Amino acid sequence: PTRDFAGTTLLRSCREVKGTIGSMDCVGISSGTAIVERCARKLKELVGSIPGGVADVVMASIERRMDHNDAVGQWWTGREDIDSKEEIDERMTDFFDAMRFDPSDVCVVVTHSLFIREMLGRFVSPAFEAAAPVLARRMREHKLENCGCLGIDVVFDDAGNPAVVDAKLMFGSDFK
């Protein structure tokens, strides 16, 4: 656990990068405040064995600390749509702006492996590429396994451009 957990912010830019029509990896069910309500309801189902009063306190805390942010309306890519290069460019800018301007020193991002591969393919720094060429190549060419964990360090230049300067697979995770 982090010392100063500020909460969870939902970012529509972190959704699956959809390159094929009909892909069903990510299908939105809720948007806006309904996401927070659905999350609390599902968590309550999971923690049903916790005494009611305790579960209610935990759920109230989660609801207070979750911000639906820009995940309103249809925040997902439709079943019959694909993401254009321009849409992906915009999503990457939105994502990295959110990271750059977040007041925390550390952000934990839970996202889709195709988003991770796209991000790493675009923003691995030449210095990291030279220092860890095998890992850099695998990060660009392969998807992170489901539930995989990859720690990355990102620095921003004076113009706000991001660069991944270090990365490490964590907890036995690997690429497919």
C-alpha cells in the first residue's frame, strides 16, 4: 500500500488500442458515476463475508476516492470501430499529460496490454534501447501477459515529451 493514497482516477485514454473490427477485449458497460457505483456494488459482492458495517465503511471510502474523470458517455471504442493513428496519438498525449501533471511521484496504471505495447513502441528512449536492447525490443514487439506487471520510469523533456528511460518486469511477469 502507498502511504498517501489519493484515490483512483479513470482515464478513457488507457483503454484497449483496437486495431481490428469485432474485437471484444474491452466492452464498456457503465460510464461516469455509474462506473463508481458498479465498482462499489461488485466489490461489495466480493467482500460479502466482511461484517456489514465494515463493508459499508470500506465501500464509502472507495466511492469517495474514485474519480470517473473523463470516462463519461461511450468512453470505449465501439465493436465495429478501430482506433485511427490520430486517435491513438491523442490518447497518448492525454495519458502522458495526466501522468506529467499528477501531483504524485508514483502512479499505478492498470490498462490493456495493447495500450502498453503501443505506448512502449513509441516512447522507449534511445538510452534505454542501448542499455537493454533485448527488453526494449520485447516491450515494443510483444504484449505483456494478462495480469502482468511492468514498472517503468518516464521522464519529460522541457517541451513535455515523454521518454521511457527504465523498465523492469515485476512479480514474475513476462511478455507473450
